[in-house]
Amino acid sequence: MKRFPQASASFRRPEKSAPETVAAALIAGKVIFWGYEQDGALLGVMGIQRVRDVDLSRHAYVLPDSQGHGVGAALITHLQNLSARRMLVGTWTAA
């Protein structure tokens, strides 16, 4: 796994790029992004954010051709290993 510095938080979703205002808000909210790379290609990203007494899984994206191949599972496992606290994963049905 590779940690992406805050300056690189303007990650891209498969279909469209995240608006700069969203990226700035994520940086201000101290979301730390981790990426899954294979052969130098970034296949997925997921963020973790400490909020009160829990860690939140934030903004998980996996390229369509890489879905179903364990990329998301590897990212969430990595975040779980980083945290000794309760972790919450939110979903958004319109995503």
C-alpha cells in the first residue's frame, strides 16, 4: 500500500475527477488516503479519518476493470490494521 500525501488528495474517480472543493474539504478534515498499486498503476484508493472515538472509512474507489479482484478488500484490511479503534464504513446508494 502507498500513502498519498495530503498534497495529492486530488485523486480521480473512474468516471470523473473529484471537485477541488471536495478534495480541499477532505484535506482539512484530515482524511488520509491509501492507494493500491499494481505494476505502477493505481487501481484503487480509500481514505481513513479519525473522528471522536472511531475511525471512518472514507471515499473508496476501485477502477471498474479491477473490481472483484480483491483491491477493495486489500484496502479495507490495510486500514483495519492501521486502527485499534472501532471502524465505521459508510455507504452512499447514489454512488
